[in-house]
Amino acid sequence: MRRSSEKKILVVAEKPSVARDIARVLGSSGRRKGYIAGERYDVSWAIGHLVEIAEPGRIQASWRRWDLSTLPMIPTEFPLVVRQGAEEQYAIVERLLRDPIYEEIVCATDAGREGELIFRDLIAKVGIGKVRLSRLFISSLTDEAIARGFASLRPLEEYDGLYHAAYGRSRADWLVGMNLSRYYSLRYEERLSVGRVQTPTLSLVVERERAIRDFTPEDYLEIRVNFEAEGGGLSARLEAPSKLAHPDGPFSRLPNDRELAESILARIQNGKASIQKLERKRSKIPPRLLYDLAELQREANRAFGFTAKRTLDAAQSLYERYKRLSYPRTDSRHLSSDIAKSLPEIVAAIRAPYEDFILAETGSRPLGKRFVDDRKVSDHHAIIPTGKGSPPPPGSDEARIEDLVNRRLLAAYQPDRILALTRLSIEVESEDGGVRTVDRLRSRGLIVEEEGFMRVERRGQTESREVLLPSGLKRGDALRFHSGAIEEKQTKPPTPFDEAKLLTAMERAGESLDEEELSEAMKERGLGTPATRAAIVETLIQRGYLFREGRTIRATARGERLIELVDARVKSPKMTGEWEARLRSIEKKKAPIDPFMIDIEAFIRDLIGTSKDRSQRKRDDAADAADQAPDASLKRRPHGTAAASERRNGGARATRPMAAHGAHRPRSMGDEGPSEAEDSGSSGGVRSADRGAKRSARKRGGDYLEQLLKERFKHPGFRKNQRAICESVAEGRDTLVVMPTGAGKSLCYQLPGLARGGTTLVVSPLIALIEDQVEGLLARGMRADRFHSGRSREESREAYSAYLRGELDFLFVAPERFALSSFIDLLERRAPTLIAVDEAHCISQWGHDFRPDYRALRERLAPFQDIPRVALTATATPAVQDDIAVQLGLRDARRFILGFRRLNIAVEAAEMKPSQRPDVVMDILSDPARRPAIVYAPTRKETEKIASALGVPAYHAGLSTERRGWVQDAFLRGSVDVIVATIAFGMGIDKSNIRTVIHTALPATLEGYYQEIGRAGRDGAMSRAILLHGPSDRRTHDFFFERDYPSPLVLGKIHRMLEGCEMSARQIGARADLKPELAEKAIEKLLIHGGIVEVDGRYRQGSDDFLPSYAAQRAHRKAQLDHVIDFAEGKGCRMRALVNHFGDREDSGEPCGMCDRCAPGQRVVRTPKRRTSARPERSKRFIQDFAEQAGLDGDLIEALREYRLRESRERQKPAYTIFSDKTLFALAALRPRDRQELLEVPGIGKSKAEKFGEAILRVIRER
């Protein structure tokens, strides 16, 4: 038994899984919280980076404020803080590292730069005493490799070069990411993320995109001729004569001159052809080098379509979990001589499935210098199988990656691939008028004589590129013309990057550099390292700079804009090449770290410049020192380094290796920790003096708001109506704001929210809108975060903590968040100072976009009655406005219903058949002055149909996220100037110069229609909104209405069925004999109106009085359709009709003077003439026949038809708009006696009953 006083050894691994493997080999099995205990060895883990570089605001208080005057941010030291979410494990490892029982601490993190940094940062933060430090440096996690590694531990200081290189890389990334992201964001007033590696990578894709977009295709011709020889036929291409050859090739390219080409072909046909040159060559291709990570990622992308990240994840799993591969994050394609000794055993373990494709002696002979070269192995050797571990599931990603690696190793033992290549030069001699002409043609043949290593690489498949030539060919042989063709060709633009090509471009970015040393460094490391390139691409995609389209990687408009804005040095591979070359020298201990850091700081200073004079900076530094006293632990020096003391060089400050944020993740935006002063006392995270200042500032009213507007939002002044709204909200008055899209609603809660202090809680229905708002606020230097389903658990935890600490000015949430008790608890622990509900029409059952989760806000906000509320929307009728006020519990609310008249949009409507509409749209948009344009179609099918007819992209919810993103970006950046979309397109679209918005069918509501046409003319220039409609549109809407709003009889039937029992949705549908979609809608409406209650996925009977509210909502929805028809067919000013619909309180009521009713001569669309054939007579005969067959009163039907005709002529509307034939027959069948019975007739709603009810009842009574 070991005595407790005996010393032990502590091992720190990078991950729990690796720690378990090491503990098993070392004989440690005692499970403890955060580590595994043994007699001699205790093994703990770091879970990646337990500590990271502090955010700027925690290093210096003035850096908490986003302001150009605070740049550049060059810390004297890079303090470390515990990574959020890692506090518990850090505390355990810290206690172990400081325990005097350990005589030795072993670093067992991954054997590379990042692993070294993880351990060194950790011990620097903890500040351990004198203890022996050792390094486990292995490339495989098999039990044998771990045992060999512990038998040959090395002193940690031997790896100082590796640590210094990792330290330099991480600090350089912090300096570049933090400073340049903030600099460019502030300078251009939008949120931008700039990185040392990510920005040059983005530049590669953007430059390729521009090359594709700027490419102008050129037509050319090629001549292909088929000849006959003694042994068979062959095909050849004409070599363009020197005076006709194009400098950019190919050799066969001829000018696009058909007459010239035909004359050449005729000359060849009549000439004498012979072989003038014949060259045969045998080519030996050796087996490919073994995989490094980059090559494995490229091959998996080509073979399986895997992304770089997917390949890395599978390879890492094979290394850590299954123990089937060696360390995958390597940049070497060679093996060391020591590792090569183990290959026979490895080959014997993996060869069985491949026996049909490999030589019997595979693995028995040693590999040559092509594969085994100690000089070309640095930290890690090439990726190879281990021959150990447990196999992954068949068909899994891991199984497919392992198969690639196994085949590549086995291929190394196979013979060369041998190709026989034959090249022919053919001359055709002809004579015309005594002038001798010689035309030359080329032909080639390819034969695979020996597949060699490709048999195992290709999984037994044969080469498909063979081109056979007749046997026995020799120089001088005559050839006979058989046939010829002139082929029309066109030059092709560069192809977009796929993942494999982008990884290659990142790896070989040094090809564009002149300096040999830099090029060599870039060839080995390139942009990023094999371990980080996948993450770089994923980061660019996550941040909205790149997107995937199929297998290709494309740049977004946002990505192109970033590359346009940044300095050439920031986006060039040259900068990365210079730094990478120096880091490699540091890693090899050929150069110290300090000069590198000095030069990085000088680069930042030179790029940004200094805007504050030295005296002001000294005063700010003194104020910062008084305001904040950082934790002493943040200033600890690095452990085990020979770093020089701080020194000056040309005014640049040397920053020494100490501790850092590990994986390249510069958080260019986001929340920063509070100062110590803010953390220590006042509620809400705001200092009492600060709150008092804001309270007194609010008393100053508009002056303070205007000051904030200019200083924080950089606006010269308020737009019309904004000041009064902002003052109302800032004063704490409940406020309802209804203003059109583009009128500046967001400022009406953001500015007063900032003025009130604390945190403003913003409720918004769409993730895209939330992200846009947060991005905009962060770019202006405000502190904002969000909760929604698209965020990871870690990100949500960060937002949660930041809110509790009072570090947020704005917190955005989706309405579903209020259903979580944990979120309500959060608000009760720290209440917001203002609640803003955006898109507030969603809360109203009368709104065009009603959402049950919004409706629930009334109850869920009840505990927060004392907090002022502001509701904002662009589309609310007076009825909806009233309902919003009631549902949100607005008390004595001030209402601002303003700005609905658009002075630069001419509105027109035209009736026509659906089949005519695509041609009309094409005719309208043929005029370039009417573009850019959005064309709205009612369904996905119609969207695709019209887009195809116009030759433009479609946009709808059925497309992939990547495709929708590409279409939207292309439209925003102007490479596409017409888009055909469903109403899913447009939310959050900020394109100011849209000239035309066309609806190819009746919209569902006027509220939605107004919002959609409001996307035109935001730049103030004249624009036009065109509505194309017809009778079929009403039938379409009727269909959707009957589907989405089932008959009250259906709801009543389900309600009665559930008396005294519970049922699932499926049981309800079956018992009620309803189609699944109708049953789903009926259940949804019953839940909303309280007719049923859901309990654990089953439903029981609810309130008995649900029908009145449902009937009212159903009738309202029906009336909305009537309003749309009235608008489309109305005779008055269209803009005035829209203004009146929303109840704009300040409108003049004057006609607009430019719509098709006010200015008919300016119409863009001419209504097709109606044919006046014998149709009325046929219609009358049909009605009489139907009445007779159905046993209806023919005279009553005829009287109703005549009444409908009179009304239609008087109102100048089509007869069907008064009521349809279906309604006419129903009136004759039901013969209603009063208004109540009239409302039961299909097709008669409140609106029609008010307009035509008395007259209809009179016609019926008289018959």
C-alpha cells in the first residue's frame, strides 16, 4: 500500500476521453469529480481551453466603449480569464495543480501548437510552484503508444519553441481580430469581423466570384476530323494556324468565323493527309503520398462530398474514440523511420478486406524514401491506421474515412501505374491556284498498361479515360479523310471553389508570393493550418460571409463588401505568409518571440493610426486606473519560459508570452465583462451614479435624446414623428407605434431604451429580424444579445449571465421564450427597464399574421405590470390597434399612427387571366428603368413557373437555405435585378432602389400587401406597385380559407366528442372523419379559443363559450378578403384607400394624383379587352338547366341573377364580385328570411350582408 505522504504524478489531458485512455494504461481507476485517481498517477483534463484571453473591456475600462478614439488596443499584458462554462472543471484542475503532493506534472494535451498553448495558459493562470514539468508527445492513442510515450517523457522546456509560436499566433490573432473588427465596424457603421486568417481566405473566394462575374464569354470554333488508317480510324483536332491562334488557347481555337472554318475543312477534305510525327511514351506514376489532414479532406470532399469539418470530425473520432487512426491534425505526408518499423504489423491487421486488390507481399518489404523521410516529419507523421482499436459502424462517416486511409497505406506497397501515351502530328497538304497550304492536326491515344496502385485506390474500378489508336501506326503513313465537323464552342469562366479546391488554395496561397522563403512557409502551412482550415471556412459561413451552394463555396454580398472595405494588407496572403514564416522560426527556436510581437503591434498601429493626442491618452489612462483595479491573477507571468522583460522599440510595446485564448476564435463582437466597480454593488449592473445621471438626463427630455441620437447612432437629427414617439417612451408612457416599413420604427425603442438605462427587452417573431437588429446595435457599440432556437446552449448561457450582470443594453427574445419558467425566473431576478414588442400585429386575432405565442404574452407579462411597454408594427388597422392595446395591457397608451402615405409610389391594378400575367410581367420589366423589381406570386409552383418564363431566380420556402441565401445576396448586390418570390421574401430586406413591385395575384390582406409594396422606392425615387388579379384568385383564397378556418360546425363536433374523455390528434381526426390537415387546423383553432385543452400531447374538452370568439375571427378573416377585392376593383384613389384602411391620423385625405385611378393615362398595364360573345346567353341557359335538375325555383334564380347584373353595372364591377353562381344557387335553395339566416348562406359575410342584404331579401320575399 502506498503511504499518503508519498509523492505522486499529475497528468493533465486535453479531453476526458483521452484522460480515460491514459488512466487505463497507467492503472488509475478511482473515479473522482473532475479527475481519475490512482496510487501513483492522478489524471485530470482541461476540456479544451479552460482559460482564454480577456475581452478588451476587462483589460482596460475605456476599451469597454466602442469608439475610434480608443484604438488601437495594445495591452501591456494579455490577462487570462476562466472560460465561461468551464468554471467547475477549472476549479478542480487548479486545486490539483497547486497540491504539493505532486512531484511531477505531465502535459498530455494534443501534441501540437494548440495543445501546448492549452496547458501553458492553464499553468500560467493557476500560478503553480516549483515542480518538475514533463511532456507526453505521442501521435496515437493506442495503449502501446501511450505506454511508450510515458516511458520516454521529455522536459517541458524542450517545447518552449512550440509554445512561443502558439503564443505568438494567438496574441496576433487577438490583436488583429479585436482591433480591426472594431476599427472597420466603427468606421463603416456596420458589424464586421476581420481576422488574420479568415479575411485572406474570404478574399480568395471573393476574387474568384469577381472573376466569374466579370468574365465575358467568347464564341469560337474548333474543327474535328475523323481519318481512316490501315488499322482503323482515329480522330484529330485542327491546330489553329499561327496567324489565327488565340494567345489564351486552346491550340485548336479558331476565330468565330464560320465561312473561314468551312473553307479550312473543305481544304482538309480534298488534301493529302499523312502522319508527320509519332511519339510514344511510357509514363510511370508512383503511388500517392500518404494523407495529411488537408489531402484527406480534399479526397473525402471529392469522393463523398464531405465538408472539411465533417472529415475532421470523423478522423478525430477515429483517433480518440475508436483508436483506429494516428493523430489526424498533421501537415506531414511522410513517416519517420521509427514509425515505419511498425508498418508490417499494421498492414497485417488491415489487409483482409483488400486482398483482391493488393500484392501478396504487401507489408513485407520496407517502404522507400518517398514515404519514409525523417527530415519531412515535424510534430506528427502522416495519417495512418493503427491496426488497433474497435471498428466504427459500417457505413458511418468514420468507416468511410478509415477506408480511405487504409487504402492509401496499402497503395504505397503496390507497383507504379503505367500509362502508354501516343501523340500524333498530322499534316494535310493541299494546293489551290498554285499556292501550297499545309494544315496541321493533333491526335492522342492513352492506354493503361498496368493499373498498379490504383487497383486498391479505385476499389477495383478500371480507368475510363482510355483512348485507343489503331495498331501499327508509323511516321509517313497516309490517312484518308472520312468525316469532319465544325464545333461551336465558348470560353468558360473560372469554376467556383468547391471545398477541396478552396482547401488547396488555402494551403498553396504562397504561390502568389515572390519571396522563396515565404512561399515555402505558405506551401507547408498556407492560410491557417491543417487543423484550423475547416474551422476557418465554417466560421466565415456562420458569420454570413460565405455560403454553400451544393458542393461549391460562394461569397455573400456581405463578404464581398468586407473585402472591398479592408486594407489590401489585411486581405492579402502576404501578411499571413510573413507571420507564418516567422512563427515557424520561433517554433524551431531560431528566433525570439519579442520582435515578432513588436512588429505585430507596429502593424496594427500603422494600419489604424492614432487619433488621440498623448496628453488626452494619459488622462484617460489615469481615469481608467482609478475606475478599475483588475484582479491580480490576471497579471501572472508565463510558466517555464525564457521571455525577456518588456522593452520599447520605436514606440511599440513588447508583450511577452504569458497566456492566451486558444483556438483561433477572436470574438470581434459581443459582450464584454463588467468592470470590478460595476460587478461589486449596484442592482441591475449599472452604477448608482450612472443611473442617477440617466434619470436627470431623462428629465432634460428631447435635448438628451438628441444628444444620444448624434453620439451613439450617428444620425444628424430625427426623422418626421420620431422625436415625439421617443420622448413618450423615454418618459415611461405605454406607447403604440404604427408606422410603415422604412419609417424608422426601430429607433423608437432603441433610443429611449438607451436613455432609460438598464436593459430593454425586445420581443420579435423572426430569427432573421432578431439577428439583423442585434448586428446593427453591436456595430454601433451597444451591448446586445439574444435568445432564440438558433443559438447553442453555450451562447445562451453567455447571454443569460451577461443579462444578470447588467452588461446588456438590449436583450432580444422570440415570444416562445416566455413559455419557459426559467426565463420568467430570469426576468424576476433582474427586471428590464423597458419592454418593446416588435411586429405587434402578431398578437391580435384580427391581424394578418396572428401567432398564438404572441397571444400568450398578455398572461406571461402579467408579473411585470410596472415596466413600461411599447408596441410597434407596420401593419395594423384600427381594429388591430385596439386589440394590441388590450392584449398587451397597455395603460393609457399614447398612439402614433403615422406616415402611411407614400409620395413616390404609384399604385395600379389590372384584371386579367392568370395565363396572361407572365407575358405582362415580362413586358413591364423589359424596360430597364423599371428594375430592380420584386415579383410576388401566390404559390411556390407559380413562383417557379413565372421565374422560368422570365429567366430569373425564384425564392420560396421550398428552396434550400443556401439557395435562398444566394438568391437574396445576388439581388442585394445587384447581380440579379429581378426576383420572383412568395411573400417569404422581403422581411429585413434593405435594398433602397427597388423600382417596381408586382403582385401576380390578389394578396391575402391589405396589411400584407401594403408591407410588400413598401419595399419599393425607399431611396425616394419614383416607383410603381402593380397588382394583377382576376376571378380565379378569389377561388384560390376561398379554398385556403375553408382549409384554414374550418366551419364552426366542425369545431362544435370535436368539442362534443371530447366530453368526459381525452384523445390524441390522430384519434380526433379519425372519429370526426376529417382529413389530417383539416383536423390539425380545427384543433389549432380550438386551442386558441379555449374549446379544448392540451395535456401531455392529448386533448380534453375546454370552455363551452369558444364559438363566439372563433366565429368573430372567422368573419374578420373573410372580411379581410373582401377588403382586398374592394381595393382591387375600387374606383377611388388607391393610395388614399390604403391610408384610410390603416387610420393614419395625420393624413390630408387628398388623392395621390399618380395611381391608375388618379392618372389613368400613366398606366403601365393595359387591361385586355373582354370578348362579348354569346357567353351571357350560354350562362343563362346553364343556370336554367341546373335549376331544373336540382329542383330549384327557376324564376327566383333568374330574378337573383338579374339583380346581380344590375348591381354589377351600377358599381362597374364583374357580376361574380356581387355574389357567385354558387351563392346564387344557395340563396335559391335556402331562401333566407332575415339577416341572421342570410349570414348562414355560403358566400355571404357581414360586408356583403350590409351592402346587398336588404335587396336580396326583398327579391326572395317577392318570389
